[in-house]
Amino acid sequence: MNMKNNIYENLLDTWLRMTFVISNRRIVKELSFNEAVVCRLLNEARQNHINMTATDLCNRTKILKSLMNLTLNNLEKKEIIKRVRSKKDKRQYYLELNEEHIDVYKKEHKRIIDLIKEATKELNDTEIQIVINVLGKITNSVEGYYGN
């Protein structure tokens, strides 16, 4: 095996190790992964005073509509989100975090941030920024490869 193929094998091994560590130690406890991602996006929308629909969430996450509906229904049953009818178009509903139960999301978000802090504790801010840039480039390449 030549050196170039070996580096890709090493990257794959490292990627898989990281994936297994993350997936085998459930990062979020009270929410599924998809629920946590949806809550993060709804929290971001709330902070930026943006209305989000289920379609908007599907477009941002690439989650299939059927799985998104299941995720939203589960979050609604847990009273973490609520659907709010649009004042401009009565057929349209926006999704919002329920302020009365936002603490569930905030607790899970803190757990993830704490994990990231632990994972990067031996890196300085410059190295963390390099990781962000490299992961961003890899993500952009993969999205381009799949036509997203």
C-alpha cells in the first residue's frame, strides 16, 4: 500500500474511532440526536427572531420529511416545542421551543459543550480554530460530492 492510501486508511480509522466513541456513549440523555439538532436550530432561530417551519428544518438538516415529522411529534409530546399558526397564512405553522420546558434542551446542550471542552482540552484556541476550519472543509467537500 502506498503512502497516500495509508493516510486515507488512517483517517478512516480515526474517523470511525471517533464515531464509535460518540455513538456508544450517548451524548444526549433526554433527547434523541435528531431532537437535539432540531432544538439547536429552533434555539438559534429564536435568538435571531426567525420563524422556522418543518420544511425549513428538513432543508437545514437533510432529514427526511417523515423522520422530521416523527421527531417533531416526539418533541411536541415532551412539550419541548410547540406549533404556532402563522398570522399571515393560516395554513402555515411555525415551530418554537416551549419556554416552559427549554431547560431540557439547555441541559443537553451544556452536556455537549462540556464534552467538546473535554475533547479539546489539550488544544489551544488556534488549534481549535484549525480543527473547525478543517472539519468545515471536509463537510463542504462531502456535501459537494453528494450534491447537497
